[in-house]
Amino acid sequence: MIKIFYAQNKDIPYLKDLWRECFDDTEEFIEFYYQFIFNKDETLLIWDGNVPVAALQMIPYQIKEGQNTYKAAYISGAMTMPSYQGKGLMRSLLTEAFEEMRKDNCRYSFLIPQGASLIDFYSKFGYKSAFPLRQEIVSVSDFNSPTCNLPKIYKTLSELDISYLHTHYLHLLGKKDDFVIKSILHFEWMLRDLFRDGGCVFHVDGPSQALAFALLWDEQIFVKELLCENASMETELISAIKETLCPLARDGNINILRAGQAPCAKYYGMIKDLANDSNMPLNSYMSMMLN
């Protein structure tokens, strides 16, 4: 009989080992995850003897849907030791997780599947593809140097006021109808992860606001999130990103991730309605996550 337990802090070294077996992440990311993200009260485990062989974490979030806001849980770190896969352990963990979420009055569960095969797997549990994103490639030659509203550029957490920036972030997100709400803690995680990868935050304050989160990855510029109150602010922000990151890039393009609509976009994640309602917010905006 499979027994499921909540994790304890003493389990962290074993969970790190399980993570290494299941995911191709750097040691730096693993240490980051278990220092800042892991919470024993959100993590379910299955043990075999003295070793955890399957686990997942249910991170609390909220999802805004029109005028309503619902509790939700993000499935993170869902993993089964390779030699134990195919034995129904993750099925048991997910079933237990759904019950725990319902007890906590969660309306939705959502996740980011790591691969096409997992899309099919999670579909069996009622998850549907959601959160469409599209990648737009713009040429830096289309943008001049910023002329006004020069953004502040942050490269470390110590340089900024998280609470102040988070307030502006929520203000800009609030322009959308349906979206995943990030608490100030989620926002801090996002910034730590971005800065850990060498990324930057571009922020324009004033009557019109704008925020961008960008980084250089494999010598290419990626804007992981771009939120602006108007088109002129967006032009200024992209121009600033050009000035800051283009000298280090191998080409003259900037890759921007934007909210999109199928079929011109790819689905970023999946969502399940724990109330078994078929009318789910499949086109909700889910911004940067730990995926």
C-alpha cells in the first residue's frame, strides 16, 4: 500500500538527490530552490525505506478571472525516481494533492509540463493546455536610443525596493482580464532567479509606467516579460534594452515573450478546475515562473 507523507526539513538532502536524478538542473538552481522555494508544509512525499522516491510541491497562488479572484496551487518539482516510474506513484501523489487543494478551498491547480509526453500524462488528470504565449523577434535596428523616460536598470536585489516595484508590477498586470497573481514573495523569487541568471529589470516610473525583465542567454537577448501602459513606453523600454544588452549579443535581434492567442501562440502551461467546471480560464496570462 502506498503511503504519502508531508515532507520535513530533514528530508531536504534526500529531495536534492531525487531532484538530481530527475531533472537536468545546475547545482546552483537546486540550492536556490531548496533555500527559497521549498516549503515542507506544501510538499508531499512517497518513501521506499529511507529514501523518497516521488514528490511534488503545491505552491499557493491566486488567479484573477474577470472580476473574481480564486485560490490556486502551482504544482512544482513533481518528480519520480526513474527506476520507480510507471508504477502509479505520481498518480497517487496528484490524487492526494487534489484533495489537499480542495480542503484549502483552491479552485484551480496549474503547472508547466516539462515535455510533450507530460502534456498527455497530465491531460489524464483533467488538466488542459492554457496560458498562451508567443515569441516575437524584433530587430534592434528598428529602435533608436531612448530619448526620454530613461528607465532605471537593476541587476541585483539589493539595488531595488521590492515592495515598491511589486506594487507597480501588479498595477500593470491589472490591465489584463485574466492572469496569475504573484504575491510579493513570488515576485521576490522571480527576481532572484532572474538575477541569478545574470538578468536585468528595466523600470520606468511616473504617470505612465513600464517594466521589463530581460537577460542574455546563449548570447541572445530574451525579454521574459514586458509590461507597458502604452506603445511609446514600450519603444523606450526596448531601446534601453538594446543599449544595455546588444553589445554583448551575437546578433541584432531581441526575443520578446508576449501573451498570445492560439493558433499563433504556444501554450505555456496547463490548468485544472478542481470544482470540475468545464469553463476554465485557458487564455489567462501567466508571466515568468520557476519552470
